[in-house]
Amino acid sequence: MRRRELVAALPAVLSAGCTIGGEPVEPDGPDFSVAIPGLDDGLLPERYTCDGTGESPPLRIEGVPDAAESVAVVGEWLRGYTPQTIWLLWGLPATDSLELPAGLPDRKRIDSPEGTRQGTNGGRTVGYRSPCHETADNQAYRFVAHALPDQIDLEPGAGRDAFDNAIERELSVVSSTSLRVRYERFPEERSS
């Protein structure tokens, strides 16, 4: 069992939001954040799910710490004890304000921003895997941005284990920030 799965199995840690083998590194200042523009009350718009077009959501990453040289993003479906990866991106520039548009292509290398790489998600495809849970529970998803002191030495298209190992082996995370969203796919979810 991967360390992230073991730690996620602990309810106290799960509620705190674990990433890459433990709790996220505290943001370096109050400004480091990841957001999905147009998010209403924490609900992921249908457009970015399997009931819509299933395209990747736009992301706005702001306040990246000065010590960072790159940014990586992990999208996760927080189902039970084993979060499932829905998106891996790395090689993003460590600019103060980074805007990723909706609908990034499902390719290992992305032209803009230059140097961006995507990995293989839990569905064994490259790029964004749109939320599509099949029951009324397990509706929570999380997007985590990691500010890294260097670029990840990792082949485009790599999976989550290789991604985590590259960060744990080669880098220390400067800071992390996360955004938790819900996808209320079924009518009974909306009434609760």
C-alpha cells in the first residue's frame, strides 16, 4: 500500500487533507492558492464532469512562493480510504499568477504553458479524467498545487507512483495548497 493510501486511511489525517505521504506543507504566506474560476459554493460545474463535456477545469494558481522553480498539480477523487488520481500536471512555471485554461488536451506534453507535462490518471489515460462517481456518496474531489524548488525529473505520461517517488526522492515541497470541491451528480446529493 502506498504511503498516501495508508495515511488517507486515518480519519483525522483525511479530514486535514493529506498529500504525498502526509499532510500538505503549510503555504508560504497567505497568498499561495489554487482556484477554479466561477466555482459556486464549492460545486464543480457539470461541464468538467462526465455528465458535461468532461473537459479539464480552468485553474488559477496565485502567490507561488519565491523559492519555487516549478509547480505541480494533482487532482484526486477522495473516495473512501484510497484517493484516486484524476489529474497529474507538472513543469508549470512558478509565476506569481498562473492561469490554465479549461479543456487542456489529453497529451503528455502541452505547448502552453511551455514545459507542462501531464501524467497518467487512475483510469490509465493521460490527462484529466472527469469526475463520474456512480453512487450518491464519495462526491468530494481535491486539487492540490505543489510549489517545488526545481523541475521534476520525470517522463511525460508517468503515473502517480512515479510522480510521488520523484518528489519524495528528488525534491522537497516548498509549499502546498489545495482546493476541495464537490460534484453532486445525483438528486439525493442535492437534497442533503
